[in-house]
Amino acid sequence: MKCASGIEARQVDELFINIDPIQAGGRLTAEAMKAVIAYGDGYSVCDNCRKPNRLDYIAKPPIAEFHKDVAKWLNMDAVRTVPGARRGFQAVAQTYVKKGDPVLLTSLSHYTEFLAIEEAGGVAREIPANDQKLVTPDAAAAKIEAVKKELGKAPVLAFIDHVDYQYGNLHDFAAIAKVAHQYDIPVVYNGAYTVGILPVDGKALGADFVVGSGHKSMAAPAPSGILAVTAEREKEVFRTTAIVGDVTNRKFGIKEPEMIGCTLMGATLIGMMASFPHVRQRTKHFDRELANHAVVMDALLSIEGTKCLSEYPRKHTMTRVDTTASFDRIAESHKKRGYFLQSALEERGVTGVIPGATKVWKFNTYGTTHKQALHLAKAFVEIARENGLAVKG
């Protein structure tokens, strides 16, 4: 099947159980699929744009209402949609970071947080994770003091991941934010793997800014995301333009410089909106997701030589495992080498493991049913036994 000449129809999630770590939470709902078709034209949401000519004021489709609903859902005061979490990081960094300013992040932070700091001219300083790959409040305090001693001032901003992308570990964001606030450092909550996945209460967590990823965790098309802020920060990050043309004397109303005017349009925005009722409900049932994940983890850990590199028991459905002493032993002599695991899984209707990976790799079971979790567990155990690996139980 082809969408057009040279473009094959993608049927990954229709034909396989997809455990790709970055795709599991972004699968579109049926409603979003319809919305993408109906609003695929670039400026489709602008049909009923009226003064003051800004995206978050459009009432039909109910974009303005959506912004208010998301803010309430996250217990924040104002929201803007953005083209991915990275644009949320960028908007905040551009607002608060000047050349040479130290900015706090962690040794597990995503590269886009670093790039947002670099673009603003800031100096990145990382809180080190401990041996369990967790970032602690004590480590945050120690790093802030070290930065003050090194650069003569405290960081002007902190980017802290609630769940990091490397291990899927759940960090004590609230306690870290409390430490940062003792130094008057505003804190960005990186919710790329939590907003749309599990309950998030921005104010209870102590976040000044909440950033979420639509295409990673909100069942939305890419690129999409949200930036939510407290009332205290709203007029700073969402300031309106004051620039005036010297020849035309033109002004641009209430356009927001950090948003470059309007942000998401067409299929990305409406897709996120269409999925939102489902996403809002699914966050209330994260315990089911963890239970299904545990089924798969139990099976993997029953295979001799397999290790969980993430915190254990798991608190998130994305996990990093080390199979150097199990599946990689098979790869050493298998005719398909490291690709045998991907091939064996796909024969059983499973995809998403990095091709060729048999040493250290990540997977995410978010969105699988219990029946699918049982199938995943059986698949890993079968592959192990068929290739001579010992399995407990």
C-alpha cells in the first residue's frame, strides 16, 4: 500500500504491538485520526479567526476553551500550545537567560534542554544523578552552591525532568523544586514523559512552568506540545509585542514574541484537541499501565543474565534493560547477529526495539492491554528458550 508515489502507508501500530520508547504515548486516537484528515490543510483552524487575531482566542473550533481546559487540568494559570516540548524549553530560556547566565539541569536531561540554554547564551551546569540514576534534592542543593562558588551567582533557571528519557526514572521533582525556590530559582517541569501519561498537578509539584509533549505523550500529531505557566510568570513568558516599524509605524497587537505569534495550526492542534478527552481520562488509570508493565518486566528478569538498569520496582512504563549477558550472548554466534532479536520479535508481532540492539536498550509498554502484555512476556521468554538461555520458573 502506498499513500503516494514513493511513500508507503505506515501500518506499524495496526500490524504490531509497538514498544518503541518514544512512540507509545503518542499513538493517535481514532478521533485524532479523523481530525487530521478534516483539518489537514495548513491554515484550516483560521477559518473563524477574528480580532485580536491570535490562535488561543479562536472559539470555533473551540481552541480558546481547549487552552483553558488544559491549564485547569494541570493546575496552572495559563497555557500555550507549542511545536513540541523543545519549543516550550526555548521560550522559557529566551525569557530568563542572558549571555553567561548559569542554568541548572541534570546529568539525565534531554539534549533539547541543553540546546535551549545554548541558544540563549547560557552556561549549562548539571546536577549529577546518584548510583541509582536518581537526582536528589541534596545533590541539587550541592550543585547550586558549587555554581555560586564557581560563577559568583546562583543559576537563573532550572530544568528538571520528572521522568527522564534515559532510564524512565521518577525523580522527586517537588523536593528538588523546593530547594531551587530557596535560592529564588524558577523551575521548568519537563513533563515530556508524564503530561498525558500520569496525573500532573503543576502547583502541587512547585513548578513555575510545565512543559508537555503532544507527540510523545498526549496522543497528538508531531510536532506538538504545551507550555503552562503560573500567573506570576504569565506576563513574562507570554509578553506581548512592543516593536514598531520605523517606516510604516506598524504594530502587531497582542502577538507574543516567544510564541512567534501563532503556534500550532491545522492537524497538529486539532489532533491534540481531539485526543484530549481520552488523554485526560487515561491519566487516571496509570496503575493499570504499571501492572501490565510488571508482567513484561517479570518475564524479562526471569531470563538469566538480564538486568534492569532503571529503578526497580518500576514507577514508569519506559525501562532500560541490559541483556549483554543474555540476548547478546546469542547475537555473538547467531547468523543474524544483533538483528536476531528484532527479527524474532517481529515474527511474533512485536516491534519497537532498536534494530541490532542486544546489549542495552529501552522499551515502553504504555497503552498495551493485559492480553498484549502477556503476549509480550511470552515472546521474550520463547525467544530466550529457543536460543538456549536459562529461564527461571
